Amino acid sequence: MTENTKKPLLRIEKIVKTFGPVRAVDDVSIDIMENEFFALLGPSGCGKTTLLRMLAGFEVPTSGAILLSGSDITRLPPEKRPLNLMFQSYALFPHMTVRQNLNYGLEMEGLDKSEIRRRVDETLAATDLTTFAERKPDQLSGGQKQRVALARALVKRPKLLLLDEPLGALDKKLREKMQLELKRLQHEAGITFVIVTHDQEEALVMADRMAILRDGKLLQVGSPEEIYERPNDRFVANFIGIMNFIEGTIEAGGHFVADGYRLAIGATRAPGAAVLAIRPENISLSPDGDGLKGTIADIAYHGLDRVLHVRSPASAQPILVRVPAGDGHKFQAGQTVSLIFNPDKCRLF
């Protein structure tokens, strides 16, 4: 069976959830494939957590259906769903050690002791918890407790694992490590992950595909590359990563014009006002030339690169340009420069 014809593990069909007059989730349909790392992403209040709670069975949809492996689980209670949910509140057994917390679910499944020990040891190592195995939850930090909750969910190797902001309590370095560990464990164990996050970078690093939601509506589904490079609308473009928006017009012949700068982008839209969107890394700078004119207002050093803030009449906000750290020495605040856009990387809204 090819990638395009295989059936989804999880099918969300026209799901609606209302709370009084508020449509928290508004006619959302998504197919999530087996062994896929899928992220639900959006700002606070966009409906992503409500959608996850419906998948887990803690909320019942107002209308629509949820199918898991072809079976309708829309109104199945949580305890009867063949999936696992990692709670934000950790929900650890306070009287048990870390190892005992992980053992518990496997013991309930009736696995033999050697298999339980092998899987628990493997999961403790993967989540950096081996040295904490004999501690109880009240002897752990918040970040360590969150890792225990994640390990307890992973050790059961469910077919579908739901995670609500699973790395939120971790410091930056451990969070970055756990992002890669989560992705590795997910693919090795053959578990489908559905993760809710508001962190765009986290979703870009971990997800095979992601869905962007806003005000309960599904705006776009695609791979991180698709959504970053080809956002459907201005909200998605602005929400994922950093995007510059340049005010201008479309002329006959497909040229975009802003403050006297003409860029041939083969636009098929009718002539008139338009907004061009472009990422900071897709703009090059020249001390002179035929690009869009601007003045460097500020330079921010980020280690491997510098971000130049360039003021131009074509944009209400400074236009951000990312250059390698070494090239940053060629420019200074107050300098007049030309901005040259890569036409293949431009989007029009």
C-alpha cells in the first residue's frame, strides 16, 4: 500500500464542539497516519486542547466523528479507548518510586517481570531518569516529574499517544534534547503521537506534519517545510517563524512594486494592492544596488548569525534580514542599504 492510499490510524471527521454560543472547535477534519508524529499548533484559545480532550474522551463532540483504526470511538469513555494520554498535571502516584510508577501499568497488563524490567530500564535511560529510579515524586523537581509522566506514558507503548504540552516544564537544553529523544522513541516504538503545543520551534523540530488552528478553525495541514515555506494565509505566515510583510502593488505583467522597487515574481493576481511576505533568510543586503532602499536601525547578534533591523517606507515595522555572523561586520547602524528579495521565496497575500 502506498503512502497516498494507506488508511489513517486516526480520522477526525467534521468535529464541532460548542460551549454555549462559543464554537471552540469548528468543523475540523484531519487524517493522522500510523507511526506519524502529528502536532496541533496554535495560539492560546485556538481549540487545540479541546480537540485533544475529545480524542481522549474527556469531552464529547457536539457533532462529527472520531475513528481509530476504522472504529468509531466518538462516544467511547476514556478508559475504553486504546490510547494513552500524558496529563499536564503529571498524575503520578506519590507513594511509589519512579520505577514503581513505570512498573504499574505494565504489571496491570500482566507482563512478566523480566519484560517489565527491560522496558522500564530502556525508558528510564531514554528519558534521563535512571539515577532517579528509586526516588519518589516529592523528591523530584517539576521538570523531573514531567519526564516521569512522559516515561510512564511511553513505557506502555500505546498505538496512539496524546501529549498536551509535554515539555513545558523543562529547561531549554533538556527540552531540546527531549525533542529529539521523543521523535526517536516515537519512530522506534511505532507509536503515533499527537502533541498539542503553542511552541512553533518545537513543532517544526518534532512533527512529521502539523495542523494550524485559530479560533477553532483549521487553517492549514502539512509538513513543517510546507507550512514554513508555503503558508496558506497571512496568519499562518506570521505565526510560524519570523516573516516580513512588505506593502506594495501588483502591476500588469506580474511585477510587485514597493517604494519604487520592482520585483518580477510572475504574480497571477489582478493588478492592485498586495502584501508580499518573505523570511529574513531570503533577503540579501548590498551597500548599494537596485534593491528596496532602507536604513539599518539595529543589529542583533545571535551567535551563528546576526539579524539586521532595516527601516523602509515600504513597511510599518522594521524589515528583518538574517546574515551570517561574519558578514554582519560589513554593516552598521545608520547605514543605507539595498534589500534584494529572492522571488522564488516570496508569498503574496
